[in-house]
Amino acid sequence: MGHDYTGAKKIALKTIIILAVVTVVEVLIALTGKGYIVEGYHAPKLLMNSLMISMSIYKAYLIVFEFMHMKYEAKGLMMSVLLPVCLLIWAVIAFLYEGNAWKNNRRVVHDRDKIELTHTPAKTE
Amino acid sequence: MATDTLDQKHTELSTDNGSWEGGEYPFKVGYGKLMIWYFLLSDAFTFAGFLIAYGTLRFSTPTWPVPDYVFRLFPFLDGSHPLLFVTFMTFVLLFSSFTMIRAVQEGHRENRRGIVIWMFLTILGGLGFLGCQAWEWTTLIGKEHMSLTTNPFGAHTEAGIYLGPDGKQSEESFEAHTSYIIHKMDFSADHEAAGHATEGEHAGTGHATEGEHKEEAGAEGGHGGHAYAAPGDYPDAKVDERGYIHRKYIVASGENAGKVMSENFGPKAFGALFFFITGFHGFHVFSGVLFLLTILVNVMGGVYVARRNRNEMVEKIGLYWHFVDLVWVFVFLVFYLL
């Protein structure tokens, strides 16, 4: 048990250091993407965003598996908690697609409103 | 205290006070621990719902306030420090997550003194985070005049040139996608000040407002500002009834080139989403601090020693606390980084 304890202590320290470093890198990536680090240079948004998203997922993995000890739990417990979370993948894709569709349709609705406005006086006359 | 730590996992479980009556421990954990996992799963869905709503609304509008512009102030420092303060907040929460895991480890080896010290540090971290959030909210509401329904942070869709006080083009131009903040004049405060002052001192009052406004403008990087006496249409800006100053500019690119426009409020949903989601997270931190305090008092009173389950209660609040940190990872990503 004593050995376990020092081992666990080491893992906790290692995990927190990794989490801190990843966070700093994430912030640097965000600032580089917006042109703060290299004067006037805006890194490609898609690349920066996917980097930051994958790093956040890695952070989440570290927190759940090391800090929350999911790694050491029974497989059934792990599956019953983690598998439902996978539903969110589709939720994210579907809703962001939906949001984008709203944006595109806003233009269509706007144009249609204009058409109706120009036609209304003709009808009333 | 550390003498009975050699107990095997299942003998501890068998001395548990019998929540699982079937003789076998489903998933080899106590009832409470399994249930906190399922609670956290449901809570994860709640937060995911909120964050997905944020993403959907963000995708549905042509512009969105840029986080490194919105979150650029730092207490006691002048100028623009994009994302510095929220990074600091993240570190406070990460640190408290580390002290929490140390408390759980001390709990496993029945070291009551260790639990108390590390849990106490965790509570300090939680309170520190809440303090940071209080400052962040105060700045947004009090200084930058953001509210649930008014969002002074916007971004230009086209390039343009601001108009000067004479209604002509000024030196100040901007590119498309440049962020701006709509400043606010406090007319009601002006009237009170004017009421106290004699007529001869009116010019002085106006000057004070100007100075204040300039200071505010300086904090966000040099949008020239000057005082307006009352709401109305000025050559260089429109001032609405609530005192928000919508600066005018000539569009320099796109299909509207050459037109004079005034700055509009940013997407309305931003304020509501920000206050609701960070508020909901902050409320989790707040209740977490209360739970931590309760359990800390119980640990000091030796309540969990009697249960002989290696301080499982400390482990359970630990799970909750790490979850709060986990949620922050995604709030941080969605609100501040992307």
C-alpha cells in the first residue's frame, strides 16, 4: 500500500503538470491563430481549432482516467458512463449543421421579405 | 491511523454498511460511488446541451464577439491582455483539482491530517476561482455594460473608416472582422453631478466625463472617445436613449462600400449564453465548496473512520470536484479559445 501511495502521488503530480502545459500551449495556439504572437500572422483557423479541440479532449481524458480514476474501475462501469457520452458526437455535428443552415437561410428569408414588401402596395391599390 | 490500510478492496466492501444487498458489488464499487458517476453523466449532458446551444447560435450569426477581444482586461493592469485572466482562472481550478486528488489519496491511507490539509487547500482554490469569476462578471456588467440582452461587443463585417467629430473621414480605419465595443455614457449620473454643481461648473462636469470616457477607451486600445451631452444623432456617432454610443463609419469594402453606417450591438444571445453557462458552472463550484466544507467537518469529526470504507465520501466529492474541472475544460475551450 505504501508503494501504491507514492506511485499514485507521482502519477497525480505528472498529470497536473501535463494538464498545465497543455493549457498553456492551447492559449498560445489560440493567440497565434488570432495574430497576437507573430505580428500580423493569422494561422489557419481550421488547423488551430482542431488542434485546440483535440488538446481539450486529451485534457478531459487525463482528468477522467487519472484524476477520477476511471482507468482503475471495472470495465462495465467505464462503458456504462463513457458510451452514452458518444451520443454527443452526433449532437454536436447535427446542431452545428443546423446553426449553419439558419445562417444561410437568413439571407433567403431576408430576400423573400423584400419581394413581399414590393408586391404589397400593388395589391392594395 | 495508517495501520488498517492493508485491507483488501473486497473486505472493505464487505464491511460497507450494506447498500448492495445481493452479496455481489455491481462494477466492484459502492452504491454511492456508482450513483455519483451516473449523476455526473447526466450533468455532463446538461452542460453539453448548453454548450451545443452556444455553438448552434454562434454558427447561425454572421459575426460573433471574438473572445480574445472580449476577455482582455486584467485586474490592476492597464491595456489589453487577451485571455490572460481566464488562463489564470483555469490554473486556479486545475490547482484545486490537484489538491483534491491528494486529499483522496490521503483518504485511502486513512491519514486524517492529510485529508484535512489538502481539502482545505481545495476549498481555497474553489473560493479563489469564484472570486475571479466575480471580478470577471463585475467588469463585464459594470465597466463594459454587457447584460443578458445587450451585447456591446461586435465585429465588423466589412472594412471601413470611422468618421471624425466633424462628420468627415478620420485617420482611424479598420479591416473586416475587427472587433469593437460600444461604449456607454451614463447620463443619469451626469444629471446628478450637474444637479450638485452650480452653472459655472458645468464645463468642469463635462470635462470629468470626457476624462473618464477616455480612460475607458484607452483600456481597449485607442478608440478615440469624447463626451456627448445627450442622446441623439451626432456627426460621428448615434447615441441611443440608454447612452450607448454607436460610432459611425464609411464602409470601404463589399457591396455597401461608400455608405455611412453606425456600429450595431453584437449578437444578442452572447450575453445570455455567457452569463447562463459560466453562471451554471460557477454555481457548481459554489455548491462544490459547500459540499467540501461539510465533508471536511465530517472528516475532522471522524465520521468516515467509523464507516471503514477508506473515506469513500472524500472520493465521491473528489469525483464531483474533478467533474467541475472537466466542465471548465470545455467551457474554456468553447468560450475563450475558439
